Amino acid sequence: MDEWEFMEARLLRASRSGRVCITCQHFTYGTDAHCRTLLGCKLQSKQLAQGEHLTKKCQHWLIRRERQLGWCPEAA
């Protein structure tokens, strides 16, 4: 994820609902070599600027499977 480019501002739009990047199925996060948090979109293979994951979304927003199905497959 460290080598991903940042997402262009024109691809994101402000959202006043719970439909923001952090609640999207495609949202991911990790750390770089200096232990800084990196935020990103798996679908577009792009990084998100700090804070944008809380207030913005793109046209590909998709409900997280845990919320949709009511369970977490990783814990099963």
C-alpha cells in the first residue's frame, strides 16, 4: 500500500451520512516502514489522505459484509 498513489480529489465527494470510506467494503489500512497509518481503497488501489476516510465517499461505496450479513467471516 505504501507504493499506491493518492486518490484524486475529484473522485471523492462529501458525505453527511454513515456512507463514508471507513464504512465501505473496499476500505483498508496498514502501516509504512515508519509505523505511520496508511488508509486506502482496495478496489482502486489508491491511498486516502488523512481524515478523508471519515467525511468522504466515492461512487463505488459498498456496505461492509459484516453489517450486511450480520457476521464476521474472519472470526468464524
